[in-house]
Amino acid sequence: MIRTHIERCKLKRELADELNRESGSIYTQVLIFHWRTFRHTGHWLSQNSAERWNDRVGKERKLHAHSIDAAQQGFYKGCTIVRSLRKQDIEAKFPYHRRWYRTTIWKQTGIRIKENKIHLSRSKGNDPIVLPLPERVQDALRILEVRLVYEYKARRYFWHLVYETGKQPQAAPGSNIVSVDLGEIHPAVVGDESTSEIITCRERRHKVQGFAKRLAKLQAAMQKKQKRSRAWHKLRKTKIRLRAKHQRVLRDLDHKISRSIVDIAVERKAEKIVMGDVRDIADGVNLSKQTNQKISNWTHGKVRNFTEYKAQAEGIAVELIEERYTSQTCPQCGTRHKPTGRRYKCSDCGFIGHRDVVGQINILSKYKHGENGKLKFPEVVKHRIPHNLRVMRRRQDTGYSKRSIADV
């Protein structure tokens, strides 16, 4: 299995900027040469031709040869993605913007490990970049890539280490099918025909709302200061730190939510997770300010991606399915009714149940029978918190039980 470990970069800012600036320059040279050739001759330049041309004109480069190749290949990888999107009838444009900075990538051939340190090779005459080998990566089978990534919200550089663990995915725990209804208030509802579990994470909404209020106060204070003054820069740095911390907190909670989804699937002995597809929920929608803010802060894509690779390690497949009208169809009589609030009450048969659980069972009904309302409401409905608040008060729960922490 392949995993990515993120580590804070301690290189000097000037050196990190120089590396990513050179990667951006190489990418831009290939982009300009390709479009000039196409505009003048009508010939779509191949990747090999562009690389050979760029190798001839490039002089006094400080990157490793294969890091240069990675920057050159970036343009044509973007073209490949555009072609695949167009085959799916998705409008997409070929890359044409210049990049002054671009993530520098070291491939496996430019990585050496000596005495628990990673040596990243550069061009001839330049000393390699040395960074300590993280403890989590020490047992890795091999390191495939190392990337120097600039995080815009944190305004700092990070190392992304892509490594192979050497472990194989486990066999599926059973043959059951569980469905997942993603939501903004309750992050997910997971279950099968008999049992449904609501993953409640009010803390996430609290963090999002609190961040929005603090950010609004900072922006209002910045508007009162003279732009680029000392006080304005001080507030700007505070705003950067606030954004970076908020991003880390949400990422941590999304990981714990996705872990809870996979744990429930393992407990229910599932071989497949059927998840409602909400990727286009914000397309062409303009509601109230509060609703727009909630939808824009809803990180359903990250929860889905985290769930997919965690489920893969357990031998469970993840499949997306259209979830239209799943929360509006009564599982008792099949009547469509748009509920208000968290409680679903059918106006025809009088059925009352949790709105998100109705969506979960209808997603499962749509997968098994092709339409909503063919499966009854689950007999057992439980609630689960994605982390234990009693174990660690200040930090997020790391997954250890109270007994194991006491023993340490």
C-alpha cells in the first residue's frame, strides 16, 4: 500500500523558493514551446520531443535530472487529464498559464537513505539536501517520491513523502453491503438494512462557525488599518496562522470521521460501501449567505477520499451512487415529501424517523432495487462520536484507549 507522510520543511526559505522557482521555470519553458509550435505549425508536440528540446536549451540547472523530467512532464500530464475529462463530457481547458513556482519532485532514483537521513540529490556540483527520516517512514519498504510543497494557507513549505508500506490489503470481512449518507450537520450515517449509526460531530460545526466569526473580526480590523502598515501586517500574520490551524483541525476531524465509517463497515462485515454522490451539490446553487457558507465549508470530498483508501486497506470497495430524493422518500409508503429539520414525518402514512437515516436506507434501496422506498426503516439506530472526548481534553483523540494511555 502507498501512503503519504507530511513533515514540516526546515530548509531556508531562500533555498526552498529557488528550487520551486526552477521547477516552475522548466514547466513554463515546455508550455511556451509547445503552444508556439502548435500555433505556428499546427503540430501537437510529443512529450519526448519537448523534453529533448528543453534538455538542449537548459543550462546551469541545480535540480536532479529526474526532478527536471518531473517538471517537464507536468504539462503533458495536465493534457492527459483534460482529455479524460472531455471523454466524460466535462468541459475542461488545456493548461496554458505560466507558473513562476511549482512543486519540486524527487523521484526514487534521486533519493538515498543513509544513517536515518534522506539525501535528495541535485545536479552535479551541488550538495544534496539532507533531512531526517521520520519515525513513521523508517519501516517503509521504499520511498517512491519526495515533494517540496508550499501550503498557501500556512504560508510555509512542507515535505510530502510518498512511500510504500509493504503491506497487502486484507480480505473483505464479509459479503454485506452498507450505505453512507454524507451530511453537513451529521457528517455521515452508516448502516445496512437492520442497523444504522449516526456519526455525530458537532465539534466540527463548532470549529467551522467559530473560525468564520474570528476571520470576519480580523478582516474588519484589517480594513480599519492602513494597508501594508505595521499593524496591518501584524493582523495579516494572525489571519494566516488562524487559517493554517483551522485547516489542520478540519483535516484531523475528517480523518477520524472516515475512520469511523470504515470501522462500522468492518463491524457489519461489509464487502462494499455504497456512498451517496454529493460532488455536484453546490453547482449552480445560490441560497442564503448562511447556507452558502455551510456548503462551501463542507469537506465531503476529503471525507470520501480518506474513506476510500482506508477501506481499501480493509479489503472493502467504495462505490458512489446518485442520491437524488433519498432524504425525501418515505421508506414506509414510498411517498415523496421534503422534510424540515432533522425529523422526517410522512404526511400520508404518518411515519416518523430521522431524516439522515431515511437518506441512508434509501441509498441502500436504490443500490439493491434501483429505486427509493423499497427497504424499511432500520430497527436499530445508534449514535457514535468519531473520537473519545473523555480520553484527551485538549488534543484530539489519537485512537488509544484510556487504559493504554495510563500504562504508558
